[in-house]
Amino acid sequence: MNAMNKEQIRETVLRVLGDVIPNTDAQAINPDISFHDQLELDSIDFLRLMMNLEKEVNVTIFDFDYPKLSTLKGCENYLAERLELTA
């Protein structure tokens, strides 16, 4: 699944986020504000999000990179970069 564009990455992140936190309004998510601040995402849910994204997109997300993935835009940029590296 290495040929994903940013829109496909965004859709994937929002879908996985919806799996981790049901009843999430994907349209209301501000891409520049942290998931924690918008959705009160706790550390366990954030870990679930990271693990599910790894499975879904088939890339390794290093724990020291987690701060880069705290926002929707951060997830898009990080995953796009990781997918390019594995292409």
C-alpha cells in the first residue's frame, strides 16, 4: 500500500481514529490542533491509534516520533514521508 497520496492518508487516519474513538466527527477535526486537545484522546487511545495506523498503512511508527503524529496534519506528513522511504 505504498502508493497513497495525502488525501488517502487523511481518509485512513480519520477512519482509524473513528475506530479508536467512536462517534468522532471527522469533518470537525482541525488538522493543526492536537488530537488530545480536540478529542481528549488519552495516552492509551493514542497508542491504539499508532498501532492501528502501523497495521493499516504497513509502516513502522517509531515511538520517539509520536509527538510528530499528535495532529492530523502531522500524521499526514509523517506517513507520507515514511511511505516514500519504503517505496
